Amino acid sequence: MRRTLTAGLAALLMASTAMAAPVKVGMITTLSGGGAGLGIDVRDGFLLALKQAGDAGAEVTVIAEDDQQKPEVGVQLADKMIQSDNVDILTGIIFSNIALAVVPAAVKQGKFYLSPNAGPSQLAGKGCDPNYFNVAYQNDNQHEAAGEYANTLGYKKIFILAPNYPAGKDSLNGFKRFYKGELAGELYTKLGQTDFAAEIAQIKASGADSVFFFLPGGMGISFIKQFTGSDTGLPMMGPGFSFDQDVLGAVGEAALGAINTAQWSPDLDNAANKAFVEAFTAEYGRLPSVYASQGYDTAQLILSAQAKADIADHDAYHAALKAADFPSVRGAFKFGNNQHPIQNFYAREVVKRDDGVVTNKIVGTAFENHVDAYAGECPMQ
């Protein structure tokens, strides 16, 4: 898929009215297959921010392509965007295995990469780079928050599972970093798996008092349906991805009562978020997800940099990105030394609104101003 959009910068978001040089953004994301909903939400949130910006400032051109959830396709697209399309910034990648295949080479060629989702540990610690910014989270973070909140909930013997790829490994490591109870079991599933009969049988036999899982997109939809249909009676817990709006739209009331953790929620009480949720719902006819909020904030970051610097001045543009001077839908937001967010993480419960929509509401705070576990390994200051 190829999609090009041109938009100006909104005066509302500007610290300056000075004209900046146009910037070209290459968006490599997942737009087909089981992970398509995640990439579509990132893309739609990103494009919404640009549409709202109007024509008050410099133009932003977006070239969006489908990585088909394949690292080799992501590499091919990045090479084309850098060498033929002459993009200034790359963004969009959902899955960490694709990010690890694309990002290191891209940043070495002097391109900025702004991650609206994937946050592998390898790029947060020793592999950090001045041209790499993560606008979402480090992979472990939502899972760390879940581990911490599991203690609050009094879980003593939890069964944990995730897909066998970099983000899956980061997720379970993050959960275990803060969870203080016993593990009834730990499993890594195949990435893209949709039949969980064997895993659910193992959970039933484990003596677990609860289950924590990170299964993004279609994987999570399949697991929730099968798990609730198996009458285990165990409470479900996960990161925000496991119970995000893309999942809840498919599973509905089967997820009611589940606790999940994220840095954002549709009911987060700040002006930027209220405006975002209203605008996204009006534009696309659905509630935004965590992925959509991250895509939106990534575009806002670019808009804020455009207001301060010319993309041709690499150092000045880097400083403008690092300043993160934009109204994040998350509220307080800043980059740490490794250019990953320092931000709050909330516990959310899946609920049914009065209008029948199944969504999340905040029920607690797991972390405030949380710094990822790898920042200390990053040599940048």
C-alpha cells in the first residue's frame, strides 16, 4: 500500500510561526494479516494529527507501506524509502523483530527513526542511538507495570505466556522484574498462533490463581475467546495490548473485568486526550487504541520539531525532537537519556459503558515517571 498525505502545522501546536522546510516521512507498518489492525491504528492516529494541523506551517509528506509483518519486507521498504524516496524520517513499525532488522541500518545512514510502537531492549540500552527515538514505551514497560499491579491485586501463583519473539521475551522479563509471587508456569507460543488448546490445558493443570498474557492483535482475540470458553474461572491480566480497543471490539464481554496496564487510556483526564478521543471517534467511527494514541503522539512530535528547526540542520532538529515540546495525549511526557519516554503507567479494567461499548477505564496507577530498565546501559547523556 502507498499513501501520500500533505498537511500544514496547526497554529495551536506552534511555538513559532516561522516557516520550516518540508519533511518527508516514510511509514513502514503492518497493514495486512493478523497484525493489520495495529498498523492501521498507528497510521490513522498519525494521519489524524496531520489533518488537524491545517496549513499553518511546513508541509509533512507521508509515504505509507505495508511490511506484511515480515522483517525482510521491512528492510526492502526501508532501503527504497531512503535511497529512492529520499525520506528524512522513518516510523511506523509495530513488531520488534522488524524494528531490529530495519532501525540500526537506517539510523547509521543519518535518518531519524521515531518508533510509534516497537521498543526492543536492544535499542534502549547499549544499542541506543542519537537518531533513534521511541515515542511509545520500552517493550518491558507495560509488563513491568502489570507485574507490579499483580502484587497489589494479591496474585500469588500466576501463569504467564507470550509469543516467542523479541517483544514476547521482553514482556515476560518485564513482568517477572516486579512480580513478587510464584509462577505457576511460563510459556512461549509461536508468533501468529491462534489455537491455544494445549496451552489452556496446561494452565488448568498448573494450579494457577490467575493468568498473565501478552498476545497482540489476532493472537489475543483467539486466546481470550478460547480461554473464557474453557471455564477456567481464573482472572485474566495483561498489558494494554492484550485488552486494547482492537481486541475488545472482537471479543466484547468475554474480556469484562480483566485488568491491564498501559501508559494511556481513553478516559485519561487531560485536555489533549479528550480532544484526541473525540476527534478520532468522529473521523474513523471507532474508539482509539493505545496504538492510535502512539501514532498520534509521534506525528505531534514531528510537528513540534518542525516548528523549531529545519530538517536540513540535523543537530537542531535532533534537539527539537529531544525537547518533546508537544501536548501528549498521555499528559506528562519527556524523553530519558536513551530517548525513550519517562511516563506514568495505569491499571485499567475492561468495562461495559452505558451505551454498550466495551472499553477500558483507569482503576489505579502502577508507576509514576517510570524509567525503563535499560536506560543506564545507554552511553548517551
